[in-house]
Amino acid sequence: MKIYCNTLNPEKHKDLLEQGVEFLSLDKLLSNSDIITVNIPLNKENKNLISKDKIKLMKKTATFINTSRAEIIDINELIRCTDENATFNVGLDIDAENYKELLNTRRNNVIVTPHIAGVTKEAIKRMDVELANSIREYLGAC
């Protein structure tokens, strides 16, 4: 499997190169990938990053997964694409409150979770351990 990455800070992620990850432009990544995941925090620079034009670049057989905020994607266009292409699959881990009407229709190629997919026992334990380590480091520095 080839793994592609698009990042604004490739220098920060040099370790990925050693693991065989190839950095691509966003357009090239979208047009070449079978599975696409978006895992970034929302900010003013990336709002609507995955726009209608970007969605059109994706393969009609791609699987698109968003674990970021809904505002990073043109969800209306993304769902329209799933309605037109039964082989285009979407997984959305978003706060779907603002998209109830759009997502109210049952689709075999769309899965939506209410932005809690990362809330597993393992993730919570890891957060607890990181918090305890941060407190220990802070207290040790005093």
C-alpha cells in the first residue's frame, strides 16, 4: 500500500518519509488515493479546504473519511457525490446537528458518528496518562 500525506509542515513530519510516506500536493493526493482521511483541527485557513472542486478530483470509487470538523468540507457536495456514485463511500465523524436534514436520508455508502469516534477506552486512558505526566512534569519544575 502506498501512503500519501499532505501537510503544511513537511519538515515537522520528516519521520514519515523514513516510513515510506510520500508527500503530495492536495490535488494530487485527492486524485490518486483510494482512501482519504482528513484529520486536522479547524482554523480559518482550512475552512472549506475540501471544496466542491476538490471533491470532483476524487475517484468515484474512493472512500472519504473526515474525523475533523464538518466545516472543513463542503458536506452538501460530498453527499451529492455519494448520491450520484454508489461506489463512493463516506465516513463522517462530525457534529451533525447542523446537517440533520441533509443526513436524514438513509444511504448505504454513508456512515455518520457524532464526533465521538475517538472516544474509546484506550483514547481516554491515554489522555489520562498524558495529563498525569504533564502534572508531574509541572510539579517537578516548581
